Amino acid sequence: MSIRPLADRVVIQRIQAEEKTASGIVLASSAIEKPDLGVVISVGKGKRENGELQPMSVAVGDKVLMGRYSGQLVKVDGVELLVMREDDIFAVLE
């Protein structure tokens, strides 16, 4: 798969939510919430401010926390990905 986001955009693949509860109950697909965790697949070069390129604070492979409804959903090679601005990412999990 090859996708290169522009400016300060980031491509993220959601980490799939658990289909079972801690007690072992299997959840219906309609009851599973959208996960708010993802893995960064690709990052842009950064945005320009006052003529200077500002570096991105996330890198490929980072696990990130984002809003459940953030970004634009796209399909690339049959895989669902989210494209969003770096500002829509809340935190990097370490």
C-alpha cells in the first residue's frame, strides 16, 4: 500500500475493538464502539507557518489516541484508513 498525505495530514489505521467483554460475553457488531486508538501509517511533511516548515510530532508506527469521529474515512487496497490533520490527534501512547 502506498499513500502519502500532504502538509500536516496523517494516515491512521484504527486498532480493532474487542468483540468480547472481560467476562467473555460476545458483543453484537452493532454494540461495538468505534475504537479511539490507531497506528500511524504515513505522515505528511508538516505545515508551513511564516514560510518555515514545522516538523510533525508523530511518526510512522506511533500508537495514537484520537477522537472517535475524527478524520475522513478512505479505503486503500481494501483497507479502511483515516486521514486527519495532526491537530486532531490527542496524544501518542508510549
